[in-house]
Amino acid sequence: MIEKVRIKVRRLKDEFSDIPLPEYSTQGSSGLDIRAAVKEEIVISPGEIKLVETNLSVEIPETYEIQVRPRSGLAAKYGIGILNSPGTVDSDYRGEIKIILINFGKEDFKIFRGDRIAQLVISKIYKAELIETDGLELSERGEGGFGHTGKS
């Protein structure tokens, strides 16, 4: 059975109350689709970055985060991505969730009121305890860096 996490959601302006809250599109979806809360269409030209408002703020339990990820359909069809993907909404953040979209495509992309622009994935977080040391155990990889294993 899938564990459910309660997250409080607050709409910031009444003028966008017609826009649905984030929701799962299918039973098996891992991400909640979040929508644009815009009065007028936004045009993102090729290579351009826009910060898109959602009119939502959240209260996340302390041991969780929300990851903001691109929607695969927007990426595949139009070249629309999220610049800091995945973006992170921390448990102590109470401001508006805004989505940093970038147009990697070749055509202008229009966003209209209520369009699904990203997905939110709820993730458990773990805090690391860093232990300073003078040496690390050897591994097969060692210090092999980017691309050291080749393509095939």
C-alpha cells in the first residue's frame, strides 16, 4: 500500500480559485500536475526563461520535500524544460511555488491560464551526518571521472 503524506495547500489570490489544485493524472502517476496561474497568456521564445506563477504555497512535513520536474510531453513536443530540474521546495518554505521554465525548442511556446506546466513529486529526505576522515576505502572505480567507462 502506498503511504500518503498530508500537505497543506494555500491559494494566494481568490482570482485564481477556478484553477484546480495539483492532481495525479492517473492511478499510477508519481507526480502531481501543477498549473499556471496567469491572467494573460505568456509567450516563451526559443532560449528564453520565464518564471511562471502557480498561486499556491504549501506546508510540507519536515521529513519531506517537493521536487519540481518537467512534464515529458512538453519536453518531447515543444522543448519546454525546467531550468533547475529538479527544483526543490523545502519543508520550511512558505512562499509561492513558481516554476522556472525554459524554451529549448525552435518555436515560441504559449502558456495559458490553467495549463499544466510541471509536476510535483513528494520525496522523503534524509539528513546526512558528515564524518571527516584522512582516508577513504579504495573502490574499483577509484578516481575515474566523467566518461571513464565509455559508451558501450
